[in-house]
Amino acid sequence: MTLAAIISKPQKHELGTILPELRAWLAERGWSSILDQESAAYFVAGEVVGFSRAEMAGRKPDLVVVLGATARCWRRRGRLRIPMFRC
């Protein structure tokens, strides 16, 4: 199964709706997903595990979805050398 890492900008109330829909959309297409700690905070405690961004990189995702303004920072730092989709 292919793995998508989802990274979000904190304190964006609309992500409470977007993140569950995105995870369901990915799952329907055969993708598993992991969330950073900021993204996991939008779910009920214990429903989703949040990973540090370093842990996420160690899991070697096939795709990174960045929700918010963090894509530029990740590219500049070069932590992940994989496709990124930013919205």
C-alpha cells in the first residue's frame, strides 16, 4: 500500500473538516496515510496518532500533502525528496 504523509498548518479551523475527508479519499484509492502532530490535533484524542515530522520522513512516504504554508520550509530544508502536493 502506498503511503501519504499529511502535514498541516496549525490553527486552521477548516482542517477539522478537510482532514477526515482527505484521509477517506486517499483510503478509497488504496493509500494509507500518516499525520503530523498538528494534523492529528484536529481529531478526537486517541482516534489518530500524530508523528513528528522527522518520524514521518523516516517512514519514507510516497507522497506528502501539505495543507497550509509549510511546503516552502520543507523544500528549503530538503528533509524529504519526494513529490509534494500543496494546497
